Amino acid sequence: MNKLLGALGLALKAGALVCGTNNVLDAVRNGQAKLVLLANDISDNTRKLLTDKATYRNIRIVALPLSMAELGAAFGKAETSSAAITDNNFVVLAEKHLPGQIPNNEMKVPETNEHGGNE
């Protein structure tokens, strides 16, 4: 999780990350958001609002195993419910460290037999 927070910190310093519900909504509406991140203790109404807007615009949403206080602390704020990455390069960097992601070099491809079927 520390590597993910480091990647998000780099995105923030580069101006490729916005924090807070209103800023994230603006980025989604303007087509700038590439990936939306949600704290695990976000309110149901805010979760639905962000999820609906991002889903409508085909923007990926990830619920992080971090509280609003932990997510906010990573950005030097008291609390933040959400963040959005606005640059594809930082999305790629962040996705490498998201929980449940498999690095490309560790992906397993099913082996096939000589007839093209799985063994």
C-alpha cells in the first residue's frame, strides 16, 4: 500500500491528481479523470454519486482499503473521500500497486495441448 500512496503522491506533485468529491466530480464531468479512487468509509450517497457519474463515462473506479483519514493524510489533508488520476501514465503506475492486481510478468497463460485445447 505504501508504493500505491507513493505513486499517488507523485501524481499529486505533478498536477495529475485531484482530491475531494467536488474536484473529482468536476474531473469526471470534464473528461479529465482516468481513474477514480474511493476511500473505504465514504458515505453511501457519495459513493453512489461518484460511481454513477464515472460509470456513465466509462471511467474505472477502485475502492481502496484506506479510510478517508488515511487517504487524506497521503495528500496532506485532514480527510478526503475520493481522488481521481488525470494522466494515463500515472494510472499505469498506480495500477501496478493496486490491491488484487497481478503484475504483467506474473500473469499465467493456460497451456494448450497440441490440438489447441487446454490440458
